[in-house]
Amino acid sequence: MTVAERTLIDEINELREKKNAVILAHYYQRGEIQDIADFIGDSLELARRAQETNADIIVFAGVKFMAETAKILNPEKKVLHPNPESGCPMADMATYEGVKKLREEHPDAAVVAYVNTNADVKTLADVIVTSRNAVKVVKALKEDKIIFVPDQFLGGFVAQQVPEKEFILWKGFCPPHFNLSPEQLLELKEKYPDAKIAVHPECNTKTSEIADFVGSTSQIIEFATTCDAENVIIGTEVGLKHQLEKINPNKNYIFPVNADYCGTVHCCDMKKNTLDKIKEVLENETNEIVLPEEVIEKARKPLDRMLEIV
Ligand code: 13P
Ligand code: SF4
């Protein structure tokens, strides 16, 4: 670590203490952000942490929908987003008008919104899910017909696990995960025949089908660091490597190279947050997440419902 980096971290620590702030970070954040975070987790764990914190300020190092979720769960707290340009392209694929129309066309269906949605779309949902709990939540619903937005692949994965229900899938997708083909993983498997394959359910169906394990980022970490294979092929964003190597450095975690998208399974949006930007928002209390009261009130209901089920 350089002297400049050390100084920057010292400044962040001083500000965090002085302002009673907490830094929450997703696993796809840069390694240096993961290292200074008070808590790192998957979307569900981060939502829970955001709800439980006693801090006055939450600095959310993740993409916009994650910071918005923290605000919806904590309307009285100041939630700061290090870089407002860090959005989720998949969340932006589901529009308020489009989802509203679909809901009106199928009044007998439950609208299940992946947490990767913008706050206005959450107001239209009956329940929110994350990649960790989607199957469990959908099984618990009384409705037999499900409108699932926006990820067609997580929706398809849930539909496979809950065949007794009918699904209408929004055609959204996560560009970094979508671009990971089964051939890329099989090529690696040829090189490491004893390896296990763990992927995120945002991967396309054909890729998930060849995996030994499909789960959220935290679940992948748990599987990869504890399974009996020495080599584990990981089908998710490359930011996970940092935690995997910290938690169990005795294994070999193999990430595919994906020539179509930034070199690997790489979420350019997640990487828009930096230590500099974290310091800046803590110091000046800028980039605050502000949502209309009505949106907070309406979006809170499906989020609370999820948190009650799981
Ligand atoms: P997790 O809930 O598994 O952390 O996923 C969040 C996400 O955006 C994956 O692309
Ligand atoms: Fe969105 Fe995909 Fe990036 Fe996750 S990895 S934040 S779903 S673009």
C-alpha cells in the first residue's frame, strides 16, 4: 500500500467515526473498498444490515438500486452513494409503465420484483426477492401465476425449481453474466477436470445447467471455500476473487476470461465507486439518496414482506 492510500484510508476512518457512519459494500466492489467496509455481503445480507444499523449515515458502496433499498428501509437516515453514475443496466431494463401494464393485463398474478429494480418499479411489486431467497419466496406465495421482473434468467431458474406455478418473465438480463457461455466454463473444466463449477443465477440458463452449484454471491463463497474440490471455476463477477482468496487462500479460484465484456465477467458499474469517492461523500455529505415519500412508503411494503418470509 502506498503512503497516499494509507492516508486516504486514515481520513475515511476518521470521518466515519466522527460522523457515526457505516460503510456497506457488495462483493463486486473493488478489493480496497471491501477491505475498509464495516460489512460486505450479498444483496439480502446488505438489506438486512441496512435495516439493523444504528449509524446516522450509511455509505453504500454498491450500485444505485442497493443504495435506494437501504434508504427505503431507513427513511430517517442519510444514505450516501459514492458515485451516482453507478447504476445497474439490468434494473434499468424494467420500466414503471411497462410493469404497470403487465400487472393490469394479469390481475390474478403476483408481481415478483428482483431487488435489482429501480425504486419506482418496486412500488408495483407484491414482493421483492434476491438471488438467495427467490425460490423460497415464490414458493410461499398463494398465487399460482407469477410476473417476474426484470431478470429472465433468475426468473427461469426459479420457474425450474417451482414447476407448479406459471411464470411470465420480463426479458431483462445482466450483461456481464449473460455473456458468460457454457463453452467457456467447459473449456476450463477440460483443463481442470476435477474442478467444481459454481455460478450466479443471473447467468443464462444453459450456463447454469452445467454448474455444480447455483447461488447468490455469498452462497457461492460458502460453496467454493468449503467444497472438497481444490479447483473451483467461478461464474460470476470477478470482484468475488478478493473475498474467496481472503477466506480460503488454499484453493484455486478460476474466473473465465470473457472477451466480449471488459475482459472477464466484470461489472463496470460496480467498479465506478472508489476510495476517493467514498471519502468525498463522507466529508461533504453529497450524493444523498433522496426518494419521494410516497415511493418509500409503497416500495417498503414488498421489501418488508420479503424480509418477513426469509
Ligand atoms: P447477490 O444478491 O447475489 O449479491 O447479487 C447481486 C447482483 O447484482 C448480482 O449481479
Ligand atoms: Fe447489475 Fe449485472 Fe452489475 Fe449486478 S453484475 S449490478 S445485475 S449489471
